[in-house]
Amino acid sequence: MGKEKEIILVRHAETAWNRENRVQGSLDIPLNYEGTKQASKIAQSLSNLTIDYIFSSRLKRSYQTALEIARPHHLQVQLDERLNELSQGKWEGMLISEIKKYYPELYAGWMKNPSLVIPPGGEGIVEVLFRVREFWKIKIVPLRGRIVIVGHKVINALIKSIAEETTDLSNLWDRLPENAQIEVIHPEKLLEDNHRFPKGDLSQRKEK
């Protein structure tokens, strides 16, 4: 029958722009000093588990986090641009406070229902959902075993929506992970009424 599937979903560790509350989107911002420490801590928490595959976006903050996780397992990180964060166009590089000031109505709509608003010059949520779903179907669905996916705030929220096969994106902001957050997906359990995405340090877990 083969291995069951377990997906460990990781949001990249901290960057300087995360700390400043500045929009990164598709811009390639590396981890800061705190982020490198967070990535090492994630890697340590997963070091006792057998990992079969690890995927990452092509953006540095995700790739640097994935490399730390992959190192103890001697795995090659598989990069996929479909995991790159949502492009936010003209908002990229701006502080959230600046966006609220210069785009008050658009930003309010974005926070109320992101599927109905597109950042100026950026991507729409539905457009990004399409490419993330394509990644999921082609790369993840056929696999068995333990799979690590290192992505971004919006990307990981969309992955959870795809895993649960929901088409309602109005509550997407409720699914957003924190920097360096680990969540676990067991596809076989997703239809259970009490299913949740477990979070936190996995360092106490041991293989049988």
C-alpha cells in the first residue's frame, strides 16, 4: 500500500521587510539575522523526522529557509516558481501604513475580501490560486511520504484552501501563517469535521 502522505507546510523565516511591515510580494528579499536563526530552529525541529521531498519557491527568503531544512536530510530543494508569493505591484516596497494612506478604499476592500481586489499592477488572488493549484496537482498529488513545502504568507494560505478543496476565498486572511510557522496537512483527514492544521515545534516527534 506504500507510505501515507504527510505535508509539512512552512512559511519562510523573517526578513528585514517583515520586521518593518513592508510589502515584499514578488521582490526577492533575503532573510535577516533573526530569520537565519529561525530557519536553523525549524531545521532542528524537523531533523528527527524522515523527509522524502522538499519544495520551495524561487524567492531567496523561501529558498534559504528550505536549504536549512534540507541540509540534515541531504536532500535537494526542488524550486518551483508557482510557489512564488503573490505579486502586489505598486504596493511592493511600501509600508502597510503608506498603503492605507494612499490607497484607503482599495486597501479596505482588499482586507474585506481579497478575491475581489487586485493590487495596482499586481496579481489577483484567483490568478495565483490557479498556479498554486497547478503545482499541487502536478507535484504533490502523485507523491507519497513526508513532503515539506516552504512558501509564503498568501501562498501557504492558498495551499490550505486547495487541500481542503474549498472555493470560498473570502476568509483567506484567517488562514495566514506567521513567519517561520510550521503546519501539518494529512490529506486523508481533511474531510473530518474536527480536522485542524496542527502548528508548532515538531522536535518532540520521533519516527517509529
